[in-house]
Amino acid sequence: MKKWTACTFALVAALALGACSKSNDQAANAPASAAAKKGTVPRPAATADENTWGLYLADQGKVHADDIGMRPYIYVIPAGEGSMAEDRRKNETDSIVHGAGSILIPGALLILGGPDATVTNAFIESLGKEVKPDTLKGVTVLIVGDGAQKDAQAKMLAATGARVRVAAM
């Protein structure tokens, strides 16, 4: 049941991103510099609900990965130390390893992030160990978290074949 919730959330966030995306004509007239672009959704509080975080991550996808034409798969990595949060993170990992990993094709976008950059970084490390080599070849993984960890996160996911982008919160 938890996998259905994660899949449903990812679908809703993808639809929200698609409804807000620019047409190709508008995108051609937009500034080419990613640095000139700003997100329209402010960073939510750490205690905000998953929908709020999902909208924030979708907005970061528009800012930092607007060159990717496919709808994104968005995973909100829950913060916290309890068994409920740990179970959710395990379910998210399983969803990527066994579900999304098999349907993501080259050119796809996977957005990962959450309220706690340290927890997100640990999630990325765990994910890098569980995903089979070259499973994410050609897939762009946008990590919304601690920008200082960019090189370490790219190294953690190197074996997966993913192109890693990091957006600092």
C-alpha cells in the first residue's frame, strides 16, 4: 500500500509540473542562463507536508532541469529518525530500485530531495549501493539538497550511469 502512495504522489507531482510547464515557443524565448532563473515556490519549512515539498521539488525541476522534455519522477525523502520515517525511506529506495529503475529510459528526470539535506545525502548513498550498475544510464538525477555535497553525491551514483545535477536548497 505504501508503494501505491509513493507512486500516486509521484504521478500527482508530475501532473502538477506538466500543467505549469512552458510551451516550446515560450521556452525558446526564455533566457538561456539557468542562473538567471528563479524558482517560484519558496523553500518550505522542514515541518511542511509532502505535497508542499513535492511542489517545491517540481519547481526546482523546472529551474534546474528545464532542458529535459520528459515528465519527472519526484521522490520526497522524509526526514526523521523513527521507524516510520525509516520504513518510508526504505520504500522509496525499493520503488526506485525495483519500480522506477525499470521504467526510466534515457532522457528521463528523477528528482530527489526533502526537508533534511543530511538525510537526503544518506538516502543517495544507500541508493547508490542498491541500484545495479548502469540501470539509470542516460537518466538525469536532480538532487535538491546540500550543494556542498555535489561531488560526493555524483560519486555515489556514478556506477548507476545517471547524470547527476545538484541544486542547493
